[in-house]
Amino acid sequence: MSQLETTVDTTTEQVTNPVTDDGDHEKFAHVVVPASAVTEAYITGTPVTALCGKTWVPTRDPGRYQVCPTCQEILDAARAAHGGS
């Protein structure tokens, strides 16, 4: 499978552990690819990295937060590059 044929699988998760000095990252749900990485992180306690570069250990419900604009922009661009899928 070529890189252009790679599918984009996503999930969002609220950030709980600050890694940057910029507090804005703490106010958003971030997008992680592949989504299975978040499930594994919940179980193992290992950190995940969002599309925007934010790294944290997921612990909370992401549905309560707005999606990170940077993650959303990157996700939209990836979907457009893959034909909207």
C-alpha cells in the first residue's frame, strides 16, 4: 500500500498532562491517529501524540471539549489528500 492509500483513523481525547507552556492545548480535545493508540494508552498508561504535536496520557472524556483547531485542520487536509475519505 502506498502512502497515498493510507487510511486516516481518528479519535479525540482531552489533554490532561501539560507538556507545553501554552495553556491553550489543555482546552481542547485532540486528534490521534490511529484511534487504536488511544485505547492502548488507556490500558497501558503510555502517552499518545496528537496531530498537532501535543503528547499526553489520555484519561478523560474528549466529548466534553471542542476539537483542537490545529488537529482539525491537519485532519481535514489529510482527508482531502486521500480523496475525502
